[in-house]
Amino acid sequence: MGILSRFKDIMASNINALLDKAEDPEKMIDQCLRNLTSDLAKVKQETAAVMAQETAAKRDLDECQEQINKMQSYAIKAVEAGNEEDARKFLAEKASLSAKLVSLQDTYTVATDNASKMRAMHDKLTNDIKEIEMRKESIKSKLAVAKAQERVNSMTSSIADSNNSIASFEKYEQLANKKLDQANAMAQLNSSEPQETLRDLTNKYAGGADIDAELEALKASLGKTTSAE
């Protein structure tokens, strides 16, 4: 049957494997549901048709068997009534019906097998849809948590980069302070040297003048002058 070949992949499908391989599980779930719902409608329609064929085949088989039983019953009655010719006709019809019964039995066997496969396919699709619907919200919730975690990880990375930038800034600030201190120290050294030299000269000449004045005062107190020397 065409329906069996068209949907044989449905019977072999593994929903869990499909979800595991999906790059975007959330979209895959919705797409699976749409596909399976569409497939289920087709399978349900075809299953009903195949089950109807099974019912019709069973009815034809039962009717044929009933006719065979009747021909057997009529043959017996004809023999009992002494009408062998009639009995022979009933038995001939029974033989014809028996040959037909074999063909009807084969038809019914095939119809039963097809109906069984279609019912199994229908039940599998129904269960797959129920499974996905039950897992749908759980999977989407997990995906939302995963996306939130990715954002947190991204922010954590940004904060780490910010800390590195601050550390670099502090290093440059320390370097600038060091250079500024060195420049200030050099400026102090440069400005202090001439001041020290001038102070030394001042002390030298200021000290000599005081000694001469003190010497003259001492000589005067002793009644001596420079000319007397």
C-alpha cells in the first residue's frame, strides 16, 4: 500500500534523537509538532479506510462461509429426500464457494495486516505528539535558563575586562606619580645648589668683618693702635 511506504519513516523516527541533533531545539519542537499533526491527520484518514477494507473483507469471508454451510445443509436435505441430482448441484456450488473462500481469506489476511500496521502507526504518532507536548514547556524553560546563563557569562566576562582596564589604569597612574615625584626631586636639587653657594659666601665675608671689628675694639681697650705696631 502506498500509505505504508509514504509513512514508513514515521515508524522508524526517534523523536529524542531529532531533538538532540537540533541546532535550535525550540524551533525543532514546534516544527515536529506541526509535521506530526499533519501526518497524524493523513494517517488517521488512511487508517480508517484500511480498517473499513478489513471490515468489508471479513464480511465477504463470513458471507461466503455462510453460503458454504447452507449448500452443505441443502445437499444433506436433498439426499435425505432422495433427490441426488439436487444434492449434486448443492455440492457443486459448495465447491465453487470453497475456492472463492480461499481467495477471500487471503484478502482478509492482507487487510488485517494492513489495518494492524496503520493502527500501530496511528498510535505511535499520537504518542509522539503527546510526548513532545509534555516535554515542550520543560525544554523551552531549560532553553530560557540556558540563554540567561549565557548572558550572565557574557556580563561576567565584561566585568573581568573592566577590572583589567582598571588595573591597567592604576598601573599607569602609579607610573605617572613616580615620574612626577622624580621631576619634583630634580627641581628641588637644581634650585638648592646656588642658594647654598650664596649662603656660604655670605657667611664667609660676614664672619671676616666681625673679626676685624672685634680686633680693633680689643686693641683700643689695651691702648694700642695699628700705627703703634
